[in-house]
Amino acid sequence: MDTPRGRAVAVALSLTAVAGAITIAIVFWPTGVNPDVANRRKQGRPIPVYCKACNWSGTTNVQDEQKYPVACPKCGEEKAFEARRCYGCKELFAMPEKLLYSCPRCGYKYDDRKTPPGGLPPMDR
Ligand SMILES: [Zn+2]
Ligand SMILES: [Zn+2]
């Protein structure tokens, strides 16, 4: 195998191995998630939002890393806030950054001190 041709084959083989390793590293980087999960993360999850610019409310895809407010699907303004569906009137309204608040439509009272959301601080969402 010590002929120039043999060495060229050996180099080609090791290059292929390196390229394969890099491909695997890219596909599974950074947490070993499978491509399906990575894809879903890129597309985002359907999140109920409320736009303070045009008062539209509905569901839009938001990526996990995205910060609120996000772009409104209706008017395009970045005024769409995470919304919650009211237990009282079943309408969506923008979630205030307070723990104590009430529905702007029907006045249903909420106390998020009793149900801390997920345990993550809002900045990390
Ligand atoms: Zn809007
Ligand atoms: Zn309500």
C-alpha cells in the first residue's frame, strides 16, 4: 500500500470518513435531537396571540426562542403578544405581565401566583 496510488486511496478514504463525521455532527448538533424535532422547532408551535395594533387574535406559529411581541399575521406589526383564552368568555386576550389581572371583556379574575408558568423566568422563554 506504499505506492502513490495506495496513499491516494487512503487519503480519499480518510477524507470520506471526516466528511461523514462532520455530516453526522451537523445533523445531530447540538443536542442529538432527530431532524423531525429540529424541523418542528424551526417552524415553531401554534401559540394563541393577541395583536395590540389591530386587535386581531388567533393562533400563529411561534418559535421557542422567539421573543414577544411577535409579528402579527393580520397586519404585520410586531405587536402580537402571547394570549390566553379566557375561562369566562372563551375569548383570547393579551396576557399582561402581571400576576393578578382580569379579562378585559368579562372581568374574569386570574391569579397566576397560584400557577407559576413552567418555572422558567420570562426572559429565557
Ligand atoms: Zn395586527
Ligand atoms: Zn373573559
